[in-house]
Amino acid sequence: MPNVSVERIEKDLLALSRFGFNEQDRGVYRQGFSDADMEARRWLMETFTSMDMKTHMDGAGNVFGRMGPDNKPCVMIGSHLDSVPAGGIFDGALGVVAGLECIRTIRENDIHLDYPIEIVATSEEEGRFGGMLGAQAISGKVTLDWLERAQDSSGELLKDAMARHGFDYHEVMHARRSPDELRAFLELHVEQGPVLESKRTSIGIVEGISGVFKWMVRLIGKADHAGTAPMDMRSDAFLGLADFTHEIQRIIDEEGTEKSRITIGFVELKPGFPHTVPGEVDFTIVGRDLDPGVMKALAQACRRVLSSIARKHGLMFEYEQMSWLEPSYCNSKVVDIIKQRAEGRGYSHMLMPSGAGHDAQFLAEITDTGMIFVPSVNGVSHAPDEWTHWDDVERGANLLLDSIVVLATD
Ligand SMILES: [Zn+2]
């Protein structure tokens, strides 16, 4: 198989990074439905046109470029074009520009395909309004009610942000693609974590995207004067939290796998005053695993441990499950194709879960889906110093090329 040109990928990635680039912190600000985001989408449509590809933007802001006949199901490849505030240049954009390079390489080498290739740049993946809007629209998972209510952290409504760019939010409901139109979906993305680099491995083949549960927990004791309440006569809610924090590793060792994660990312002590024993603590527990049974076991263990800690410290314990998102799985045939091609190219590779959410998890609901990770230097992402070495970019794009050629050939 021929090789992609990593120089052209670099050129496109740098061209895209100018949309929303901030000179001060050197971050990319290309949040969904911002001016910079829309400029980047127009750039992409012009690029598709200059490459003689059919292009259109759907009602959700997804941009498509197609090579091949209209009347056959396509192999879709791509990722998102929007960024977090002060994001890096690779997250999302890499999967789109690598697609452009695959098309050039296929044409220059007269590689025969039986099915069309379609590149997609999805909209609002990063969560200004909740995230993965474009991919959810394609897979038919959006509701009109949600579209009417969704707002960003400044209170701007999604439908208003869309209207400023000439979108009618009702059109999002027309962005659904029928499974009959698709043969497969492939996404190349940076890992955004430290695993591949630490294992000196160039390619991560994603088995699936971890499920996530989020709890809001409250431990209630008694707020007391920090001077007059003796140490042995307190119901200090913070002590309960501290004990629980130390139990997390044991819960994972006993109930989890090496793919499990439990994180306490938000804590609020009440009344939150230095001279008062904290009578209440509110905190989140976010748990992840690739197996829903393991997720359940982790959640049950958290509840068990919390209630015994609460008893020990004389606290009341309540919790609310805010969300429970099931894991989603890549297609095993697609995983095998990527694996075989990685072996064919002699690239070091490993199977791994994705701990972060991606567009691929929604595409997996309507077509055979695969995902390729390339290493993130120091595991950094969602920050201006996000980086992936060019030789890893080249390997990832070559593997994307090989895999789509297999998927688009009878
Ligand atoms: Zn991303």
C-alpha cells in the first residue's frame, strides 16, 4: 500500500488551526457555532470543492465531502472540527484532515474502490451545548425538545447561536442518515491520555468507549463550633468523604478492571466556614468501565462502602444518580481489519478502551464502527500544548487509509 504525505496533513492542520487561534495563550478557540467554527467549516467545504468532491452542510452543521457514486453506501471517515476553549490543534481536526489526505493518496495511486468514501466534520462535539450534537443528529438521537432547551454556560440558547449563522434548529431533525447509506464509520483521533506514550506504542485500536455513571452524594452530619465541639463528639461530614476517598483504590481492586476509573471531581463543604465543623458535604462520584456489569458492581460497592462509613461517623448518607451512560463497542470485524493492517505495516499497536466520549459512540449505533488512536505527548489534550509527533500522525493516517480501502472494496 502507498503512504500518505504527512507534510500535506501538517499543512492542512496548520491551516485549520488559524481558525480561532489566540496569539496570547496559543490555544484554539473554535467552540461549536462560534464564528471561528463556521469559518473552519467554510474552509473545509472550499477544500472539498477544490478536490472535486461533492460537499454539503446539513441542518446540524455537519460538513460532508464525498468521493464516488451517489447510489451506493459509503465508508464514512472523520471527526469533529469544533474545539474546547484554548484547545489544541489535533483534537478532532486530525481525523478530518487525515481523511482529506487519504482521498488524495487513493486518487494519486489509482486505488480501485467499489464504494464511495465520505468525509464528515461533525458539529459541536466538545460540549458547548452538551456535546456530540452532529453525531447524535446523524444517528437520529436528538429530540426537538432538547434542541429548544439546550444552552451554553453563558446562557445563550443553542437555537439562537444556530440562528445567528442562518440555521433553523428544526433542520437538525433532518440530519439523520439511514444505516442503509453507510457501510462503516472510522475515526482517527489523538488518545488524549498517557497510555500509548508510556507503553511506547504508536497505535491504539479502540475496543469501545467506556460507559459512565455520575452520582451526586451528600453526607450529612452536624455543623458545630470548631472550638467548643470536642473531637470525639462531632459528626464531621468531611471525615466521611476522606475515608471514602481512601477506599476508592480498594473498590477498584476488588470489583473493577484495569479499565475502571472512579473520580471525585467536585466537592462542596457546608457551611464552608473555617471555624465551623463541616456539617454537610456534597460531592460527585464519576465511575467508568467498558463492561456494564463491572459498572454496576463498582456502583454497588460505592454505595456499600459509603453507608458503612456514614454509620461509623454518625452521618446520614443520600445519593442521586445523575446519569448512567452504557458503554458502546466498536465492531469486531472493523477492529480485526485495523489490527491486521497495523500488523501488515509493522506498527506497534494495542487494544484499548476510550475513556473519553467520541462521535464514534453514536455512529456505532447505526453502522460498523472503528476508532484509531495515536499517542498524545505527555498525555496532554484540551490545552494549547497538545501535541502528537508527526511520525505517529503518519502511521495513524496510513492505517486509516489501509482500513478504508479494505472496507470500501468488495
Ligand atoms: Zn475530540
